[in-house]
Amino acid sequence: MSVQTGTWRRWRFVDRLRGDAGVASPEFAVLAVVVLALVFTAIQVGFYFHAREVAQSAARQGADAGRQFGAGPGDGVSQAQQFLSRYGNSVRGAQVSSSGSTAEEIRITVTGSVATLVPGLELDVTQHAAGPIERWTNP
């Protein structure tokens, strides 16, 4: 093997190593977009489930207040609204209703929308809680 052939092989090896120079930046840019999309999706899912849990808690509070002896459906609605005014920042435009209630059962419904990271995306949440109304009965 001559000196010239050995030098040529070394240069071909070095050129092969340099062939991928600069590829890491576009790969990182594409990967960063995917990672950010996954992170924002995870945050949005967390917002949704948190708002759903707050709405469910408000409905339960309202149903518990409305099913006590001597209470009416209005008491349940006001208790749910008070709960939402204290803890319901994650449920925007929350509305509380006692529609579906009967003389034997109270049903509280809380509806609202979820705060979103994506402009134009609307996620609504609706939660119900129901229970029998306490009353005196003859044996």
C-alpha cells in the first residue's frame, strides 16, 4: 500500500463522518414540536379533569344541602353556587340547575366550560349529583 492510497482512505473516512453534519438541528426542531404538543395536550387533559372534578364536587355539595330535612331544591342550587364561587375558577360560566328533581329525589346539575390553551377550542363539562330527600314517613 502506498502512502498516497493510505491518505486517500483516511480522507474518505473523514468525509463520510462529515456527511451528517448539521442534521441534528432540524431533527431537534421536529422533535421539539412533537414534545411541546404532547406537553400541552397533557396540560389540557389536566385542566379538563380538574374542572370536571370541581363541577362534580359542587353538584354533590348542592345535592347534600338539598336533600336535608326541610330543605328545598333552591337550597341545593345556592349551596352549589357558593361552592363554585369559592373553588370554581376552573369552570368558566358555570350554571347550576335543579331540573329533574322530584318530591322524593333532588338532582343538581352543574354545567360550564373548561379553560383551554388552544384559542377556539371549546370543552364543556356537565356533572350531576342526585340523592333521596330526607322526610318523615309513617311505618
